[in-house]
Amino acid sequence: MFTLAATYIEPTLITYVFLVLAIFLALSFEFVNGFHDTANAVATVIYTNTLKATPAVVWSGIWNLIGVLTSSGLVAFGIVALLPVELVLNIGSAAGFAMVFSLLISAILWNVGTWYLGLPASSSHTLIGSIIGVGLANALMGPSHSITEGVNWAKAQDVGLGLLISPVFGFCAAGLLLLLCKAVIKNPSLYRAPEGKTPPPLWIRGLLLLTCTGVSFAHGSNDGQKGMGLIVLILVGILPGTYALKMSASQATVDGAAVSAKALEGVFAKEAGGLQLDGSTAKDALTDFIKSSGKLTPAVYAGLADKCGDLCRRLDETEKFGRLPDAERGEVRTDLYLLSKAIAKLEKTKALSDPADVAKARELKQTGEALTNFIPDWVKYAVALALGLGTMIGYKRIVVTVGEKIGKDHLTYAQGGAAELVAMSTILVADHFGLPVSTTHVLSSGVAGTMAANRSGLQMATLRNILMAWILTLPVCIFLGAFLFAFALNLIALIGIH
């Protein structure tokens, strides 16, 4: 009923119901994300009396929106790359919906629980743990029962290193920045705690407002993408005729893909040594290859040759890209996805030696990504709105923890500025490389770093609770994601949905 694969099936009422529910859950995740992460951006300006709570939250929401709208999409599709390949290719299937619902519900449950306790846990850790849990459950319930195939472990390692290093960097860099400020800027007013409700001097207010703006923008450009990637994946599964391909792409881009595919078809066919595959056998060969455990065999080259030929034929038969039949758009996306991922793995292993072949393969991969990795504007607006509303409604618990409970002394102007400047810079760098990082971890560790550098004292009970939440987030969300996915699949089997 829900399959997006070789055959296009017109969506039914039940598929639209699942579509609405899945998008609602993805936006709910971003709404709860606002409790945790965006709240960190306004904590310092509120606790230094730079802005009152309401204008601070509204200002932060505006810059989150701008950050989301100008985001590159690299983080969004980096998150998607962690998902099991077979479920990404068949996201419109019952198992695909089970995956989306399971990982989003488990992430929301943990986020709400830690927010209620006032613990600044990471939404990035939460979502990634849930994805790993779903991937592991999918692998263990599959025919191979191998956990090596359940998750893109190479991508997970890159993401994990970013999430692990960023809070350590935030602690050290913010502390060092504060000490540098003390050595260079001798104005004592910068290092005082606010007196009552009195705002700081105008130049300090401007500085803190600038850093708050930067963190809000960076948060939107990074964290906002996590929900966007999942929403686009859902839309592709249910409405491939509308969302499978970037129909606004230039005809030159499309023609370039057809030319590259035609040239590579012969190259791959030669490497296949006469072996020929077509249809589902070619798809299966490439699906197995792009998994972490996949090995390069003649069948892989045969599958690549078939998909290049299939892609070239479909694009050549269509006079204009916009006239590509709805029934074929999902199939073209699948071809481009498999070719892009397989070529990326060939590049990494240096399997192609001829420079001309390498250039053509890279061109096809980049074109494929340009035609498939896009996010509709309405999705960006919806995610930005969900983030902003979440911040406005639930910001207080996290703000109080960051502003009052990390250090023993009140946050000074310099401490707030240093922590936010480091958080902003770290997130923007991670965004450039397509790595999801935690605003919560970077900023709260930055505040702790400034407290340590200033010898203001740290509230160890709070730090222990925060650290415990950080340590537990991944294993708990892995368990929740795996449990909910297994439960959903068994329920689907019981009621007979396919």
C-alpha cells in the first residue's frame, strides 16, 4: 500500500493520514527542541539584564527563522544518511513509517523528560540515539541479524566525534577567551555581575545582543535542519510526484546528468566483466554495497551500469525535466540516490583509477545530490515556527539552569559573551561541514568553562545531573528507538499492513 519503489501507487486516505501524523511529530520534535536548545541562546541576555524575557525570546525566534531559511541542508541530509538504506529507499512503506514514528516519539519522550527536570540535554544526541536504535532493531529483525548493516557506522562515527568534542572545546575555548578578555580589555564593568534589574552599559548590551543573535542564527541553521531532513524524507515517500526531485533545476543540470550517466554506463559495464543485472537485482546489489559492510564486486558494477542506463533513458525520453511523468519521478530519485551513494563509496576507496572516469563520476554524484537534496521553503518556515513557539512556551526551566545553577556566582557580562561567542563559532563551523552539534552542550559547557576560568566556583550537583543526562541520552534513546520500532513492526504484521 505504501511502497515507493519500482511501482508508483496513488496515495490513499490512510497514507495522507500517516503523512499528516508524521509531519506533526517532526514539528513536535522541533517544538520540544526549542525548550532545550534555543532557550540556551537567550539565557545569557536575560540573566545579564540585556533584554527582558519576552523580547529576548522573540528576537531569538526571528534569528532562528533566518538561520533555518538560509541553511545549506547539509546537516539535514547528514542526519538522513544515518538511517537504514532499505528504509530510506522505501520510506513510504509501512516499515518506513514505523521507523519515522519510532525515532521521533522516542526523541520527544526523552527531551520532554529532561526538560521537565530542567536538564539541558542534547536534542542532537537524542535524535541520533533514536536513529541508531531503529537501525539496530531493523538489522537484528532482518534476515542477516547483523548489527553492522543496521547503521551507517562511518557517518555515525563522524557525527559522534563532533558531538563528543564540541562540549570539551566549548569549555576550554570559553574559559580561555574570558582570560584573554581580562588581559586585553581592562574595563572593570565588563567583569561585574548585574546589579538588581539594572541593564548593563549600552556597549555591553550591544555586545551581548550580538552574541545572542549569532547563537540563535547558528542554532537555526544547524538544529533546525534535523527535523527538515525527516519531513522531506516523509514527503518523498508519500508524494514523489511533487517532492522526489527538484523540478526547478535547470535543463542544463538535467542534461549534464544524462550525459555523465551515458558515459559511465560503458565504464561500469566493462568493469562488470560481462555480468548484467536489471531492475530489482541491480537495486539490491547497490543497496548492499552502500551499507557499511558492503563489498565491491562485479555485481556492483553491473548494478551501476544498469542504473546509469535506466537514468539516461528516462531523462532522454523527456523533452523537458518538468514533463517527467509523476509515476517516474520517484524511480529517477531512487536511481540518483543509489548512484550518488555508490559513487561516493567508490571515490573513498579509490576504486576508479582513470582521471576522466573519476571526473565524470564526481559530476554525476554532484548533479544527483543537486536534484534530490533540496528542502521546500514551506518546510523551513514550519520548522522555524515550531522552534520559536517551543522557545517561547518552555524556555524558563533551561534558562534558570544555565543562568543560575552552573556557577556559584551570578553570570557576568564577559562570561555570558564569551560562552555565546564560542557557541556561535562552533555551531557555524559544524554547519559548514554538515555535522550536527548540540547547542545545549556547547553553550552550557562554555558557561561552566568561564566559571572555572573566573574561579567563580561550580555547582557540582548541577554539573553531575547535566553530565548524567548527557551520558544516559544515547543509550536510553537507542533502547527507546529499538523498542518502539520492534513494537511497531510487530503491530503492523499483526494487522496485516504492507
